[in-house]
Amino acid sequence: AIKKMGEVQWKPLHLLNNVSASIGAVMKPAGFENGQDIISSSYLKDTSDPAWKDDPGMKAFDEFLTKYFPEGNRIDSNVMFGYTVAQGIVHVLKACGDDLTRENVMKQAANIKNLELGGLITGIKVNTSATDFAPISAVQLQKFKGEAWERFGEILDADATH
């Protein structure tokens, strides 16, 4: 759709859900020139954004990829997503200690408070409870410019409004 909109020169306000905002899997194949000014949101650090080059979380991600997944497409946000989800799973399993029953895994997974993960945009944290299993309630808006996403505005957090 992004490519076709560019071909026919149709330039509406284009809002793209964040699961489709991968530079490597979506924007590059659609043609960078066709994706200009699309607005999306993110909770993950963009691996192609030089703003994160000295970030400890990004350095850990790079080290992980070098060691365990050197063939991984670094600019595919799905790779960062998988890495970050795995960090959350590690946190839950460590919180379980030696009690790896389903009951305890679910208890720990539903009791996460202000967990910072290296792949999340600074300021976005994981929180869960027995009544809210959704781990992330915050995003930052971004606009596609050139060959990258540019973040803008403050972090929007649904939990902060309650």
C-alpha cells in the first residue's frame, strides 16, 4: 500500500500501526521515497537511529546479535522485538527462582513493576498486574524522514492518565 500510494502520488495523512513500521521489513521494500512523512508510534529503540549508538541497551543488543544471531537483519524491528520479549521472559524466570510451576510463572508474569528493558525507549517501562497483563502502555510518536524514523513529542502513557 505504501509503494502504491507513492506510485499514484497520493499523499494523505498516513498513520501506520507500529507492528508495520519496520525499516528493514516494510519501509525499505516499499521504497523510502514512498514512506516520507508517514506517522507511526514505537516503544522499541530503532536500531538504525544513531541517537542510540552509545546506549547501553543498544550495545548489549549488538553484542547479543554478534554472538548468537550474526545473520539477523539488524534494521528489522522484529529482531529488536524478539530480543526485548526474551529479556522480559528472562526477568520472569529469574523471579520464579526454583519454583517453575505454571502457577508461579503466571504469578511472576502478572506482578512486574517498572521493569526497564534495554530494547525499550528510555522512559517506557513494563508493568503488569493480576488484572492487566498488557506489559506496555506507552509509546512515542515518530515520523518517517529520509531513511529513518524521527521520534517527536513526549512519551504517551495510557497508565499515566489513570
